[in-house]
Amino acid sequence: MEIAFPKLPNNIIISAVLISDLHIRSSTNLPAIFSKVEKLSPSFLFLLGDNFTKMTIKRVREFINLLTSLNPPLGKFAILGNGDEEELFLSIFNKAGVHLLNNEYCLVNESSLRILLVGVDFEAKNISQLLASLPSSDLSILLSHRPDVILSKGDWRKIDLVLSGHTHGGQLRFPFFGPLFTKSKLPRRYSQGLFSFGHFHLYVSRGIGMTKIPIRFLCPPEITLLKIKGGNP
């Protein structure tokens, strides 16, 4: 998936791998997932929330070890989903060298670029104040587990790209109908993929795992490699 921003220099290419809705359970093949991520060699790794369905000490240790083994040059960043307990995941991410963005932002410098990363929790109740406090940047990326965050009031002129999950792409999709459920207030057509809303883009990941019904139908799991480029599309 490529997104071009005319305001960025033509020679700029920044890559990010998005992992959303892992919903780790006993059958989840974590080594295979992280092996794929490593082979993609991204600049960033973004974890978009809802990491476990069934949590055991063994699986948590495996998750930490695999996350620790990944070292993208611009860093590893995470937000919380509705199934993630803050104190627990703050500890997990600290051990794995992952920066948890919980209603906060940070600036990352890449060459001459200032990249602003913003992360909100599931409810994003204070997003209006957060948006108002953001500094200037060359590129701003907001991480939110729910795509519904774009319905929130605030100065969205400061955001270039929103990355979300939560919907599982519907998990069950049917011809001529689309997703059965999306867990989102947005229209069903926004359950997966890339969308443009004037000055900013929204990308909604189908995610990897499953909840409730452990089945995907016409809705395969995805690990997204996103390439951000300068210049026109």
C-alpha cells in the first residue's frame, strides 16, 4: 500500500508495518507472523491494539521476545485497544522496547523530516485537546484502534494520516453485501482499506486475529506494509 504526500520531498520513502487485532490465542503462530514482519524490513512498526484473546505467561513471554527481536530504525510504537489493560501492556511494551502512545505524541526525526506520531486510547475522549496541543511537523500520523476517531471534534488540519483497526474488516464478508458486522459507527464501506477525507487519509486494517466466532470468510488476515512517499500519486 502506497500513499503519496505532495508536501514531502520527492526522494522520501518511509515504510511502516501495521499489526492490528492479533487476538493471540493458543493456535496463533506468532513466530510466523513476526518472521514476515522482519522480512519486510520497515522503518516503523505500529501495533494498533487488541493483542490477546487468551493470555498465558508462556504466550506473553513469547510475544515480548519476538517484539524485542525486531528493531526497525525509526522505532516501534503501540496504542491500546479495547481489550488491552493499560498497566499490563505498559510493562510488556517497556520490556520489548516499544513506545506506548496513550493520549500523547512524540516527534521522530528522519533526515531533514520531522515526523509527528500521535496515539490515542480506545475512547479518545480528550482528542480535541490533544490535537490542539500538537506541534508543527512535516508529516503527522495518528494511531487509533477505532476508525471512529475521525468523527471526533478537533482541529484535524494537523493530521495527515490516521491508522486504525478494530473492525477486522467485518471478519465475515459476503458477495454483494460486504461485512456483516464492523463494530464501527462509520458506514460499512469503511471497514477496511484506504480512504481520503479531504486533507487527510484513513487506513483501516483487517487485522490478523478473530473474536467470538473464530472464522474469517472472504476476509483474510493482513499484515500491512505501508509506504509513504513524497510527490504526487
